[in-house]
Amino acid sequence: MTLPKIQQIGPLEIEAESFRIIESEIGVTSFSQDEFAVVRRCIHATGDFSFAGNMRFAQDGVQAGLAAIRAGKNILVDVNMAVAGISRGLLEQFGGRIICRITDKETARLAGENNKTRSEIAMELAQDDNIGIVAIGNAPTALLKTMELIAAGTFSPDLVIGVPVGFVNAAESKEILFHQDYPYITALGRKGGTPVAVAAVNALLRLA
């Protein structure tokens, strides 16, 4: 068996070369330059080119996210894995913080008392925390609750990044988001996940 040859490339060049490969394999797209920067980083994070076909952006989605970051607003995520992946240093330069309430004791208590998921309660508890961007990659219930709060007029994030992965209500929740009239970024179908949500946020942070 002949083993593949490994490229000799420096650490600072790896990302640039990865982006070059992605751009060469995708070719021409209908995304704007800023939208493509988000899609490219999502593909880079997953190795999955299908995101070039299933990602959707509200007309002002990217710009709304950039404005929120530059205004120093916070980013609300559904799981602690996202907290670890988002470029905290870049966000803090603008004055924002990453917020995740999923493991709070109050979240667990209220979830048990109200027969709701912790993801739902975490969204409710954080809606007054100067949230500019909601980024959900794991829990469809968190995305559905976010949209419910927005519809009720009690929550007004500047951008909703909804890319939950899975087989139960993941595709459905994203399809509902796709038909909203406020800024969003989503990936239709079952695919998604926290790495995709993190990649989208990090792309916006670099654009900002």
C-alpha cells in the first residue's frame, strides 16, 4: 500500500491553503463576499462542502451580526462547547461577552419545575443580557424558544444563527427560521452542529 504524501506547510499557512482549496473546489457561487466568508469557514470547520448548498442568509443577516459585534453586544449560545470554540479575544476587543446559561443551577431548577428542556429555560433566562447574536448549533428546542420569544416581543437579538443538527425537529426548526422576516443565518436540512455555529460566529468576528 502506498501511503499519501504529507504537505510540508507552516502553521500560519494551513488556514490560507485550506481556504484556497475550498474556493477552488466550490467555484462560482451566488453568495455575497461576506456571506461566502461565513460559508467558507463552516466548510473549513466540517470538511463538508454540502454547506455551500444548504446555507441560507437573510438579506441583511451578515450586516446585522457585524453591527451587533461592533456595538459591543453579547453572544448567546446553547452549549458550553460553543463557548470554548468562539474566539473570545476577538469578541472582547469590541466589549462583548459569550453567554451560556445551560449549566446554571437556576436553569436546571426551572426546567424541572416547568417540564421544559434546559435549553428552553436557558434562552428565557438570557434574553435580557444585552444579546446581539444568538448562535444555536445543538438544540432545536433552543431555536424554537428563541423564535417564540421574538414573536412574543420579549426578545430582540440582532441576528439569529440557527444551525442545530439532528433528526428530531432540527430540520423543521431551521425551516421555520428560514421563513422569518428578521436577520438570520441557517443551514437547511439535518446537518449543522455546534462547530458550524461557532464557525459562523468566528467568521463574523473576523469580518468585524
